[in-house]
Amino acid sequence: MEYLSTRGCTEKYSASLAVIKGLADDGGLFVPEHIPRLEASVKDLVGKSYKEIAFEVLKLYFTDYSEAELKSCIDNAYDSKFDTELIAPLVKRGDQYFLELFHGRTIAFKDMALSILPHLLTCALAKNNIREKVIIMTATSGDTGKAALEAFADVENTKIIVFYPKGGVSRIQERQMVTQKGANTKVVGVKGNFDDCQSAVKRMFSDRELNDELARKGYRFSSANSINIGRLFPQVAYYVYAYVKMVEEGAISDGEPLNFTVPTGNFGNILAAFYAKNMGIPIGKLICASNENKVLYDFFQTGTYDKNRDFILTTSPSMDILISSNLERLIYHSLGNDASENAVLMKKLAETGRYSVDDTSKEFMKDFVGIYATEDEVRETIKYVYENCGYVIDTHTAVAAYADRKYKSKDSNVSVVVSTASPYKFMASVLGAIDAGKVSDDDFAMAEELAVLSKVDIPKAVSSLKDAAILHDTVCDVDEMKEEVLYLT
């Protein structure tokens, strides 16, 4: 399997080199030459563990890794750092199924892929005889940052710098990042929103002068965002796993279509479900659940992507995004893998903030359904699920649970809500929805209240923060981000 740029750069890359580079030289994203078909049937996969299913998926995308190398990466990723042997439990609460992806070290779904990325990267560096040190540069809307920091802390021959929107993440998310240990880690708050951070990071990846300067000092860039195939394709595994488990438990029969409802910001998570579907898993509709920053909802309604609108800070901050980077991969596929046409649309987005797709592309994307939830609907959903099921969900999962319930009236397919974060990451918002009287300025007092309500122990990811020292206090303007990168060298 070789990888190409979505924007037309003709050079092809092996999987390992694409993992190292992160982003193509022309600013495009790496995509596989073709989407492979699963070699194992669903029947073959029934009874298999998460690790075994992950191998069946990843061996088709990371073909220049040996079987031993890939199995080692998987074994090292999905180990005791997860608080459940199942890695991704599938639970039924009331009339909804939830795929819990928050059992990793940072209690968010980003752990599912970021636990394996350092192993894929270090293996890739060795197999390509690359001696340069790697600077992992990432913009985060809240969860990727901590998961990437945790994954790469003190990993040999790497440095990691994470940019986050100051004031645009939850208190727990910020505290998780600024207390991060590791001699190779750096966290920077940016005076701007997530899109400002993400756009600046993309510009730096493509900044030839900056890249040349880093090369002279013995460094090269890579990314831990889902623009990196080492982040994206490990996510495909849990959609295959969820389908197999639903068959195993008798919730659906083999071959029956299964819908997934995914809280969506940067589009990587739901794009992974699209790849799973095109690998042969009988997935029905992909319900793209947005918060009040509903640029994706509007796109699937009209075929026009338009980021020219107010940026709204919501209680689901990891979805407060107006430029959904991974949508570019779907657009590329919808254009019949026409990189030149895709490049035209991305140029329009950069220059005018908008673009439109034609009817052929809209037909290609017909399995995507956009639904959005208002802040009131998010609060009502959290309260409803708690009062009717005794189950506490976070704000992002609530966006998806609302969308899932709304869509059920139109579709008889069984569906799974993708639960992307622990409620402990957004305690004030969750408690405010269930019992406003329990909200306070003391995060750890709220954690105790949430433990009583949820009957789930306070995760170590939260309890360990109580006495953790602040190790990162840098705040900068957007135009100062490049200087912060250079300080690393």
C-alpha cells in the first residue's frame, strides 16, 4: 500500500514514511492508493479480542511493517494503560448502545489511536534509517493534546509541542496539559480559537524556510493530529470491533446494516467509520453530530462548506471547530480521487472560506447525515439519559446521543452512539445539567459529587491532578507560534 497527497503531489510514500511526514509537502493529506477490503469475514472475527481485530485492519494499511513489528506496536499500545481489558466496551443503556472509547490514560477517545502512534513512528524511523529527531507539532481542541503528550512524553528522539486555544478548553483539559511531565514536552496556550491554532500549525508544516532551518539543526516535523495516517487508521479498528461485538451479542445479525452516530469536530473519527464501511463492514448511515458550530451539518444539508460565521464557545469544546481538516479526505474520494479538483476546492477554502461540491459528490456522500444539538438540547439529553438509565455521559457524547435519538424515527437500523470522553473531563457542564446545585469552583469536589451520581470511581487521570504542579505556563499570540517551535531546538 502506498500513499498519495489529496492535492496532487505525484510522489508516493510507503506507510512508514507517511507516518513520519504526517502531512504531504503540498499541504495535502495522505490517502491510500485504494481502500483495502477486509480479508477476514465478520464470522471469522467473532470472538476475537480488540488487539486481534486491530491487527486484521492495520495490516492492510501499514503494509511495510512486518507482522512482528505491527503486532508489537498493537501489544504495546493496548495494554494495562486502559482500565478495562475490553479496551472499547460496548454497553446498552435504555434503548441506546454506547461504544465507550474513554478508558485510556487520558479518558478520551484520542487514546485509542495515540497509544499506538509513538510505536508506529519509532518503528518507522528505524526502518527508514532516519537519524533526525522528530518534533511532534499538534493543535488541540482539548483532547488530542493531552493524549499526544502522554503518548510521546520522554520517547527517545522526539520532542512534542502542543498548541491549544487559551480559554477554549475545559478546566480539567487545560490542567491535564499544563501539568504534563516529560523533558521533551512543551504546551502553549494561544490567544485565539482552535481554528487559529490548527491553521497556523498547517502553515508551519508547509513553511519551507522553517523546515530547512529545523533540518539544519537535525529535526523534522511530524503530527499527532488525525491528519496523520498513524492516527487515522487505528481508529478504523474500533468500528470493525463494534460491528463484530454487536453481532456477537445478538443485537444484529451478520450482514445487517448498523448505523453509527459520531460527535464530530475535525472529522477524523467519523471518517474512520467511512473507511470501515468501504472495507466491507455493513455500516448503514454515518450520523455526523455537531454542536452549535454546525458547519458540517450545513455542509451535508447544502453541499456548501462555509466557515464564514461566528465561532461559538460551547460546553463541548473539542467540537468547537469551523475548519474540519479530515473532511478533505472525504471530498477527495467524492471527486473520484481527483487531487487536482480537490486542490481547487481547498484553495477556495483558504482564500474565501467556502467551497461547494457538485451533485455527483453529494450523491457519493449520501450515507452521511448531519444533525446538530443546541446547548439546551445537550443539557436536556444528559439529564434524560441519567434520569432514565442511571448513566452519566459527557457533553460530546450527549450531542451524539441527541442526534441518535432524533434520527431513530427516520431509520429502523440499529445504531451505536460513539462515546468519546469521560464525563469527568467536563464535570461542571455535566453536573449543571443533572443538578445545578452541585456545581462549584472546586473541580475535585465536583469529581466526588460525580462519583456518587455515576457510581464510577474518580479516574486516576483526574485524581492525580489535585497536587500536580503547573509545568507549562507559556501563552502566545498566533503570530508567535513559530518562535515557540524554534525554542525547542
